[in-house]
Amino acid sequence: MKEQEGKKLYSLKMRASRAGAHISGAERIVPCAAVPHLAAVMAERALSHSKGKPDFINIKVESAPEPLRIKALNVTTHEASTPEEGWAVARKLLAADEIDRIDEIIALFRETYGMRGAMLLDADTLERLEPDPARGVRATFMDEEGSAEHGFSAEKNHFAEALVLATKVANAPGIVGEICMSDDPGYVTGYVASRRIGYARITCLKEKGDPAGGRIFLYRGPHEKVGETIDYIQKQCVLVEDMPSRPRSAADGGRENVLDGLGRELAEIHTAGLWRTVRERPVGLKSFAGNDYLGLAEDPRVKAAACEAISKFGAGSGASRLVTGTLPPHLELERHLARFKGTEDALVFATGYMANLGTISAFVGKGDAVFSDELNHASIVDGCRLSKADVFIYRHNDMDDLAAKMSQAGPHRRRLAVSDAVFSMDGDILDLPRFLELCRANGVISMIDEAHATGVMGATGHGLCEHFGTGHPDILMGTLSKALGSEGGYVCASRTVCDYLRNRARPFIFSTAHNPGSAAAADAALAILEGHPELARAVREKARMFAAGLSALGIPAKTESAIVPVMVGDERKAMEIAARLESEGFLVPAIRYPTVAKGAARLRVSISAASCDDDIRALAAAIARIGTAL
Ligand code: WAQ
Ligand code: MG
């Protein structure tokens, strides 16, 4: 019973417009279970159309009538390099189909431009038969058989959609032919079709960039019966079987064919509640979402430093660091980072991800060993994978397990242990003293990632070594994109380590140098942090206050840094809470697999020195209220 229900067919029709002008439309017929994902894909298609953002999107879901299953028309492709050549091909094909007044019909074609539907024309007398000539006749209730299993793409597949329509219409009573040209300015392939011709693609019917497009259905038969034809075209549900794979022509190179299957995977992602979209950051919300822990990304001094460096040195650095990309802001920043962290030398990468990828893969390789915390950031995980070293993953922050793994590991040339200093999705901190001690005792290179520690941990924001009062690890990595308000990654270490990276870290060697504006901005932020050592303590204090407030309201939360995870578990529930918080004016991200384990979804609240105490209290109250109600 339940299964039957899941298979019941629905028609989904999407229509998007702006100021009343049509932008995009689509229809699919799918089983009940595929409806939610498809509705999302349709909305996405509407929102990303090349004609611009719609102000109105209508997605209509209705139960589909009993379908007729019809085999797809036979497809042929006719190459044409100009519209003239293309229309000559169309004439020849239609002539072979006993349509005589072809030139007059083609002359009428331009009258269909701008119509939402197709012109329905008596093939012999050229009378127009559609009840509403301004709108035309619209074919609906049609799709490929099994389209849900093939998956959907937010991109329009002109060929497949047109072949479905042409197959349905060619099988309508009295229809003897069809002519079609897309109104998509970028799509110049059109077609003529009938049961006899099949689906004949013509690779050029108009110039690229031309927004003209239209359709004619040709009818032959008694006019009293045209109503049946229109009914069939508009209401009969048709599923087209045996759709060919995407045609390979000079125009599309078979590209869509190669990408079949991606849509199915996306549908699975959606069904699991793991669908992700890129969206513009909403404005006007109280943000507890980013990593700008000290509010320095918005600081006028930091912004001015970036602008000044860009006007002096250019918008891009123009080459890799080792060629001609090294500019004064890079060297200044590296000097200051080394001084700030108390190391001999420092090296800046274009991103934190690259710093981890490049450093780990430079230090260990085949035959080496790397020990990595199970909750380390993806860039560390990817660095370990790229290195081809044997990877030993130890339980989160469990130094006994790390010790055990170190003694289990066989003879390796070089060994490296790497850990986040502050864990980005949990907000807890590495047991650095024991970590360093284990590395020292076992002859293992130590590396920590201070992405979320710099500017936050330690009495004056110098990081985890200051917090614990320990010495440095061999490799101290961090980012410029969090408390330092800019972007990029860095390694602070001995001269030897940094020289080694300059010669061996491929992301450093083969990336264009870090943007000079970003370098100067980070440098300015670092100067502010050095001038205001109280900022780090302030942000941690606020985060502790938030966690305590939440706990007092019955939602357990704790933190040692600026990050406060609020555990939810279920992915959809986490998304729902985040959406409700947003409607109350708070921006808080829901974090799901693969960023965290499946079933360990959470809200990730990040506190900034710029967050005000009233907002922090209000957020705790809102989370407690929404979380308890759900
Ligand atoms: N029913 C009737 N007419 C329609 C419909 C419909 N459901 N949808 C569109 N039209 C009319 C309308 O006047 C449009 O301006 C015109 O057809 C063109 O529609 O094998 O994309 O959706 O690669 O822009 C041909 C593919 C693509 C050739 C055609 O048409 C190939 C296309 P569009
Ligand atoms: Mg179109």
C-alpha cells in the first residue's frame, strides 16, 4: 500500500517570470517520492536562468492522469552552419512529408515569436485553429518514462524536453508536422518533426544571441475534430519510452551524455536531507555564523590596508611566489607572523586549505606515517590522503590512543602527527602538552592547525601554545581568514622547515601568490590584535556566557573557544531550527554530514568580540525555545 502510494504519479510544472515576462518553464511527471527533490531542482533552475532573476516562480504540483506510453521518435541530426542552410533543410524535410505551402508556413513562423504556446495551423489552408491565438496551444502532461530514476539536472536539457514534446505531439490525432526553434538566445539548434520524418534536429536555425523562438503544429483534418487534438495535446498524459542517449553532434559533443547519472546522485543527496546550495549571505541578520572572531574583516583600518595595497601593487599578484609573485606585503606579513608566533620564519599560502594540503604532503610520502585526529578539518584529511603516507587515525583528542597508534605503527622513514588546535565544529581544544610530549618521545614531527586558535586562545590571543604555556610544535599552521579577517593560510616554523616548504610544497609552488590586498589586510589585522591583547579574552568570555546561558535553559552546551556547538543529531531538524532562527533574525549555520558524522548534525554558533551581549542572550533564548518545541 505504502509502496503503491510512493509510485503514484504527479505532474510538476514550474513557471518563472519577471514583471510579467516569461523567463523559464519546465514540466516533469514523477512518482510521489521524487516530488520534494524535483521541486527544489525546479526552483533552482528558475533562480539561475541566464535571462535573470525572476520575481515570480510558480511550481504547481498536481496528480497526473493515467499515462499513455509512447516510443520516442527516431532522431536524426542535420548539420547546418547558417540559418539559411538550416531553413533549407527544414523545407526539404517538410516537402518530403507532403506539406506543400512550406514557404508560406515558414513565413508565418515569425508570428509565433513571443507566444507561450504553439501556433496550430491547418497544413493546407493555413487557417489558424488555436482558440486563443495570442497564447497558442500548450503541450503539457508529458515526460520521459522513468525520469526520476535518471535524475534531474537544474540545467534545461533542450534536446530531451523537445523530443518528449515532439513525440507526444506527433502522435496527436490529425497532427502532420511540427517546426520548432528555441527562444533561448544561446541555443540555435531547432527541429522539424512528424511521425514520418521522426525528430530531425537542425543544428542552426538562427544566429547565436537571437532571442526569437517559436513553434508551429501542423494539422490536417476536419475542423470539427480539432478540439480532440487540442485536448490530447493539453491533457493526455504521455510518458515517452526508449529515449535515446543524448545525441552527439558538433553542437554538443555528446557532453550531456557523459553527465547522465549526476542528477540521480543529487536526488539521493536531497532525499538524505544533505542538499547544499550556494547562496548570497543574507544581510540585516545578527550573524553568529562566520569565523571573523574579532570583527576585523569589517574594521576600517583592515579594509583601508587592503585597498591601499591593491592600488599600489595590483588586484592580483600575477605569478607564483617563486617566479615574480612575491610583493612587499607578502614579506612584511611573513616577518610579522613569525614575530607574533615567536618562530624563526613564516610562509604564507593562498588559502588555509592549501597550507595544510601542501605542508602535509611535503613532509610525508609513501613509506611514511601520519597520525591524525578523527575530527581534524577536511584540509588535513585531504593532505594526509594526497601524501600517500600510511594514515593512522586516532580517537578524538585521545592521547592514549595516539600513544597506542604511535607504538603500533611499523618502521617508517618519517612520522608526522597533526591536529587541529581548536576543533572547528566542536569548539574544544587539543591537549597540546601531551601531544607535544608524545611527539618528542617518539621522534614524531608535530604539527598543529591554529585556524580557530589564533586571536582567540591564550591570554593575549597568540594561540594554543600561549594558552598552555608550552613550546612550539615543529610546524605551526594557521589561517588569515578567521580572527585575522582576511584570507590565506600560513606556516610558522624554523627557517629549515620553511625553506623545505618553499622547495617542496606544491600548492605553494604552483599557485599564484596570495593576493597583495589580502596580505596587507591580514598584516593590519595582526597589528590591531597585537595592540589589543584583551580581544581574545573578551571573545572567549562571551562564548562562555552564551554556553552557560543555553545550559541554564536546558540545552547543554560548552566551549573552550569562540565556537559553541549545539548538538541536534537529525539533519533535517538542524536545518529546520536554522531556518526558524533566520526568520527571527539570527544567522546560525546548521552543520551536517560530510562536515560532521551522519546523525551528528548541529548548530554551529560562533561568537565574535563584536557580538553584543543582549543579542547573545536573545539567541540562547531563541534556540532553547525553538529546539524544545520541535
Ligand atoms: N507547448 C507548445 N508550445 C511551446 C511549449 C509547449 N509546452 N513550450 C514552448 N513552446 C513554444 C513557445 O512559443 C516557445 O517560444 C517555443 O515553443 C520554443 O520553446 O534537439 O528549447 O522551450 O537540440 O524555447 C529544440 C531542441 C529546443 C533541439 C526547443 O524550445 C535539439 C526549445 P523552447
Ligand atoms: Mg525557451
